[in-house]
Amino acid sequence: MNVWFYAVLIITVGFWIWENLLTLLSSRPVDKLPEEVADVYDPDEYSKSQSYSRAKNKFGMLTSTFQLVLFISFFLLGGFGWLDEQVRVIAGKSFFSFVPSFFIRHEILHGTLFIGALIVASGILNLPFSLYSTFVIEEKFGFNKTTLKTFFKDRIVGLILAVILGIPLLTLVLWLFGFAASDPLTWLYVWAALFIIQMALMYIAPVWIMPLFNKFEPLEDGELKDAINDFASKENFALQGVFKMDGSKRSSKANAYFTGFGKNRRIVLFDTLIDSMSTDELVAVLAHEMGHCKKKHIMKQLGISLISMGLIFYLIQIMLNNSSLFEAFQVKEVSIYASLVFISPLLEPINYIIGILSSVLSRKHEYEADEYSAKSFGKPEKLITALKTLSRDNLSNLTPHPLQVFTEYSHPPLKERIRALKKY
Ligand code: ZN
């Protein structure tokens, strides 16, 4: 077997070991909670939060092991070669004679069937795990509010979206990469095309996509709206952008976020958040989200994604139709669509580094947004109690391992945010 064969094995097994190691490190018990967060839980709640973390970690390890075994078996047993042969037979059947020849010539039909089959199969195999996570673990700790109907509706809507958005996107990528053999700048075209599409999707998501899953309503009149109104007008922020979301439809966990840009920018407060906090705390949280907007954090994250997409497409072009890679996957005929699938495990280390950079940036942005809230609203102590309430209600792990924080956390741990807020 060739070097790619071993590279795929080493990378997939290596990541499995590394990620589970981080999980184990974060699960270790601590003797004493740091003083900043000592009052978040009473002893009962603390032990409940510990069991919740343990349950989630154990289940996460089980899930990742299942996925690893599945991938390695399929890889070693020549599953990819078998699937590719089936796809070629099926695509040649008269059933598909309605498909325009453009889609056959560029192997877009083949690619859609090949990648579609892999996505559908992994979705079905992972379904029991999602069901268990929602209806057993989350249920046991009192978080789950999802009904089976909502659970399956979410998946069906997700699948329809994946088909509507995914097939044209795949068609575009396969068609463009078809020029790679003759044009060394193809990766640039793919990059530009997908970047424009990503921007467009980010723009329409708050208005067209997110409402398919949740209800968004402008805040109702009352004390909260007045308080927010006063604050927003002081900061010159358009209040039309603040929405209440029915998060309680799926989970009792609370959250708030800032999304979109331009006319479609939105600050979203979960109904569960509104129910669990005082008006001052809610305004402090809203001011944090406004901080993300004022400091253009979405655009900065987009910058990282722009650079990394360029790098990824460049590497894909270099590796396209590499016959040794196809040999490692035991697939006879080289193709662009299968190249995309086979290159992805090899890109894992690069994606991982990009992920770390993006979470470093994101944690920096969280501190900046906290600072904005503390300085503009002038009540850092309210943001502190709000963050404590959030952690308590979500049974957060208050003592994650620093290595896991560094590599995976988009938000700094609570104790560090409190430490920073106390300076204001
Ligand atoms: Zn934030």
C-alpha cells in the first residue's frame, strides 16, 4: 500500500486519539472551584453538572469511536471502490435518461449520487446517536423540550435544504474543477464563486433559512423593550434588529446571538433567556451582542474563512485526480467528485489548525464584546450575574482543560470572562 493509504489511517486514528484525550483531560475532577465561579452552583447542582459533563463526554467518545470504526472498515474493505462502481452502473440506467448530457459529461450525476449516498448513509447511521443524545441524555438532565415530531421535521427540512442548496453548489464546483487540468488558476475561480455564495447565504440566512426552524418575533412592548430602546438609542443602534426566538421549542437551555449583516443583521434572544434574567442582565447581554456588531466581528471571522477557503481549494487542485490516492482508496477510475471525498481526511490537520485560529479570534472577540457591554451599559456586574445564570442553567463545565479551551472553545471559560469584567 502507498503513502496515502498510511496517511489516511494515521490522520483519522490520530485525531480520534487526540480528541478523546482532550475530552478525558477536561473530565478530570477538580478539588476546588476557582473563586470567581465558586457561587455558580450549590453542591447538588455542581454534582449534577459533573454528571452531565461525564455523560456527554462518555457518549461523545462512543460516537466518535463508532464513526472511526465505520470509516476505517469502509476504507479497508474497499467500500469506496464498490460504491463508485454502483454509481457508474446506476447513472448509466435508462431511468436517468432525462438528465441533460452536461451533467453526465462532467460526471455531475455520478458525483451527486456518490456524495449523496455517503451523506445519506452516514445520516441514517448517526440517527440513533442523535436520538439518544436528545431523548435520553438531554432528557435525563431536564433540558430536552423537543418532540419526536419536531426532531424529524428538523431533519427533513435540513435534508430538503441540503438538496436545494447542495446540488447546485456541487454542480458548480465539479464543473469548475473540470478546468483544473488545463488552467492552474482554477482554484481561484472556485474560491471566488464559493465566497460570493457564502456571503449571499449569510445574508439571507436570518430571513429565509433560520425561520424554517424557529419563530422570530420582535420584542413585545413592556419594561424590557423600553430598557433596550433607551440603551439602543443612546448607542445609535436600530432596535428593529432585536428578536425573540422560541428556543424553548427544543431545549430549556438559554442563549443569545448576533448574526447576519447589512439590512439583515439580527440580535436574537432566546425566550428561555428572557424568562431567566432580570431586565438589567438582559440589557447587559444585548449590549454584548451589540458589541459584536459594532466591532464588525462577523466580517473579521469572514476574513479568516476567506483565507482558509483559498488555501483549501488550492490544495484540492494540487491533489485532484491523484491516481495513488485512488489506489489507496481502492477505486479504479479517477474522478473529480471522488477526489473531493478522498482529499478531505488529508485536509483534516489543516482544517484543525484553521479551527484553532478561528477560535482564538472568536475568544478575543468575546472579550471585546464583554468590554463593550461593560463600558457602554456601565453595569459589568450585571453581565457577570447573567453569565453565571447562563452557566448554571446550562450545567456548563466550569473547569475545562486549558488545552481543550485553546483548541476548541469559541468562548473563554466563565472564570476568565469574570476576571476580565471585574477590571471595568
Ligand atoms: Zn459573544
